[in-house]
Amino acid sequence: MPNIGPLEIAVVLAIVLIIFGPKRLPELGRSLGRGIREFKGSLAGDHDDDDDDGKRELSTGETPAAEKKSETSTGA
């Protein structure tokens, strides 16, 4: 199996830059990092507190921010 050297990595990065453009690369990196982090967390069985917000959104049909606004507007 051939080794991947710095020249091959530079060629791949140049092709990615040409395809996606410089404005889209930071967004791509963030989404890739989030995906890897979620994958590692699912393998390790880690549970974040952020999941609770997502469950609340699914169960009530409202986002957590919308719930906070409704609580403040009703005086509760």
C-alpha cells in the first residue's frame, strides 16, 4: 500500500479548495468536526446536555428559545 506524502496531501487540498471555494471551507471544517465529535461520542457512549434540548424540541414541538419567550410573555 503506497504511503501518502506531503505532495499528495497538497494536491488533494488544492482540489478541495477549487471545488468548494474559500468561503465554504470553514463551514465544511466545522461540520466535519461536529460529525467526528458526534461519532466518537456515540462510540464512547457519552451523553451531552445538548441532547436534552433536542429531546425537548421534539416532544413539545417548540425550540427551547421559543419556550423561554413564551414563559416571559405569560409572566410565568
